Amino acid sequence: MCLVAAALLLEAPAWAQESDGSPDVKNVRVRIGPLMMNPTIAVTNIGIDHNVFNEPPDKNPKDDFTFTVTPVSDFWLHLGSTWVTANLNESINWYQKYSSERTASNTYKVGWIVPGPLMNFKVNGAYVGARERPGFEIDARVARQEIHFDGSVDYHAFSKSYVGVTASRTQTRFAADAEFLDINLQTALSRVDSTYGVYVRHTLTPLTTLVFTGLRSSSRFEFSPLRDSDAISVQASATFSPAALMRGKVSVGYTDFKPIDPALPPYGGLIADVDLTYVLLGSTRFAVSGGRGVQYSYDVNQPYYVQSRIGGSIAQQIFGPLDVQVRADIARLAYRDRAGAAVAVSNRDDRVTTVGVGIGYHLGRDLRMSFNVDQNNRDTRVVGHQYEKFLIGTALTYGF
């Protein structure tokens, strides 16, 4: 794929929040009485997509003109000693010739945070109405809905430590016409995921928080009960404040994942999640992100895989307003076979890789123009499931 793109991105950075749920007020751009918000908009991927359907090279990949528009707004409302938070995210993806690939997706989130001297209470709800590619393995842009709720209550047990309970529920339902490789995704992947557990949260320093969590989770599939599973996991995580030299979050743990069907092998092993950034001497930015965990597949005979992903980037200010960035990302999808079932590729192991470089020029404090080159591909033994993409693009980014 060769993508020649010009992009206009109006985007604010990820907004830090205090422990009581309040925003980092110095970064809030709009205030209307007690309401604070940060509205942003992004216009990206303006150009030619030379592989619209992620087809292998021998299938004559199709090209089309495309662009994406994404308005986003974050809200905070102070009600007495509590905070109401919200996030609205819309994404419109447009193609000129292939109208089947035009998509409109939206995500709405709302939360209520009640801090207190002895107890803290949090509850969140979210709705997703998306038409997109759900993950690395499914190339069709399919419609789905998600309804999510979660909450937690913790008690200030010691001077720097809290003990709490948490629970969540997510209902995922694909549209009736959602299909990939002649498999109906509503039948294959519609499910309810439920989780509950306990945790201990400890403030190690003003900039570092540690959390130790034990969780029990279950997945129940609406039309495919052979995929049902239960899991018990333990996890330790560290969160670093945006004011620290290293910022972000890293977590590592162990899960005991057991499908209910005895014909499916269990998975007991490492789970992880990382999203960290470090700035050296104010001019070099290192970033790393990734994770490891169980993901569900569309194929009933290989109904889940262990996904391991790691990505990183280095951005270096060369001189004045000029900077350069290099980046790479690799994901491995290790599938598990159902015993006795006929599968196209036994012990399937897919890899998706991306490498890229970019040169940027800062036209002002919030305005940056860049030129980017990226190469990504999927390597798999499944016939017709490979693809290659080469992207060349420009971008103009503005944060307000």
C-alpha cells in the first residue's frame, strides 16, 4: 500500500487527572461556569489508499481516495466535592469509490468520582457504536455495539494505602450482517465479559502509585457457548505521574485462563500492559507501548490466541524547531487449536510488523508539520491472509 496523505490534526495531549478525578487545570482550554472541557478535532489520512481491503499482492489490491475526520471532547463538571467526567469521540472514515468502506463510529463515556477522607467511590459507563476492523486478524470493517459499566470502592486503610473492590461488565454484540471469510461474527463473537476482584493501592511517592490486583473473570458467548471461558489473574502495576521524568503505566501479572470446553487447551502464563514515555534532557523522547493477553478469534476451531505486542519510538530534536522520529511495532498472534478439529494451519502463528520514520518542523508552540514513511505487513501461513502496505504521508498537527 502506498498512501500519499496530507493531514490536519487539531489535538490536545492526554489530559492528566488528579487522584480525586479533577483535571489538570493548567491544561484546560475552555471553561463555562463550573464546566471545563477540551474539544479537539482531527482530519487525517487524506490521500490514496492503495490496499483498501488488505489483500495479498497477487489479488490485485484496490486503491481509493480516503480521509478520516475525528472530533473529540473531554468534559469535567465539579458538583460539590465530586466530579462528573465525560468523553465524546466520533470518527468518520470516507472512501470515494468503495462506499462499502465508509464508516462512522462513536464512543461516549461518562463517569462519577466521589472522593472522601476514608472512602473513594467511582462508577463509569460507556457506549461504543463502531464500524471498523476489530483488531489485527479481521480485515473487514464490521459494525458492533459495546455497552460497558465498571465501578470501584476503596477504603483508606493506612496513611498511604487503600484497599478496595472492583467490578466490570461489557456486552459486545456484532451486527447481523457482520461477516469475515464467510463467518458470521454476530454468531461467533457476541458475548458478555464480566470481572470482579480486590486490589490494594499504595502511594509510593507523590509521583508513583503501586496497585496489586486479584481478579476473576468470565466470558459467555450468546450464540457460541463452546467458546465460553473463565479466568483468574493476579497483577501488579505502577503508574507514574505526568510530572515525573518517566510517565505512564506498566503492569505485569499471571492469568489462569480456562475454556469451559475440555477440547480447548487452557493458557496459564504472563499477561502485561505497558505505556511509558521518558524525556531525556528535554530534547529526546523515548516511548514504549505493548501488552500480552488472550484475544478471541472468529474461527470456532481456533477460538482464541495469545497476542503479544511491543512497540517503541525515539523522537530527537535535531536543532531549533526540527526533529526526527523512528518507530517500530511488532505483534505476534499465537493461536490455540481445538482438539480433534480440522484446521487450515495447525498451531497458527501470525506476525504483524510496522516500521517507520518521520521528520517534523515546529511552526509554533502547538503547530507541527511532518513527513512520514511507514511500512507494515502481516506474515502468516494462512493462504490469502498476507498483506503488505507502504505509506508515505505528510501531516500538520495543531494542539490548542
